[in-house]
Amino acid sequence: MKVCLPSITANESLGESGIYMEVETRDRHFHVGVGCFIEAYCDGKNILRNRIFHAFGEQAVEFADFKAEEGRCVELVKFVSMYTEMGCPEETLQEAVYRELSGFEKEGYSATSACGSRQMYEL
């Protein structure tokens, strides 16, 4: 088994409410970009407030808060997009991740891929 340890090339905020991290493999210099953001909903309304992002070395942390009320359900949703150089040119990875996440936010999961054909994997 071959182990491929990446080095981080970017760890920063993505737009106003997300995180972007990009790594490069040490053996082939292959780039992978990952972005994410979270939302909190109660009765179909977005209730997330006060977001802040920090990079702690190799960790990206997003802090946020919301007001919860006893007896009411809150749904936390994490949106994630990941692209590699196999699907996008290296210089457009961050833009592709941002566009896809923006599509999730505006249109839901049926939004089209930012770099062409879309592959969906279910866990």
C-alpha cells in the first residue's frame, strides 16, 4: 500500500460563510480542493448567526451560533464540495468549489457541477 501524504497549500475562508482548504500530494504534486459551510434551520428558516473562521495550522475551524428553544428541533446541515485536478484545472479548483457550494445554497443539491459532468456518491 502506498501512502500519499499531502501538504497544505491553502487554508482560508471561502466567501463570507465558508472554509476552503487545498492540498498538494508530495509525490505527484496533485491538487485537491475542498470547501464547506454549515447552516442551521428551525421550521424551515435559517437561524445561524455570528460566523467566524480561523485557520489553526492544518485545521480550518468555523465558529457560529444560533438561538435554540426547548422542545423545537434544529437541523444542522453541512454542505461540502471537493474537486481534484482530474475534474478541474488546478488554477480553477477554488472557484469551482465556491460555485458549486453557492449552487447548493441557492438551488439545493440538484445544482450542476461547476466543472462539467457530476458524479454523485452516496455513503
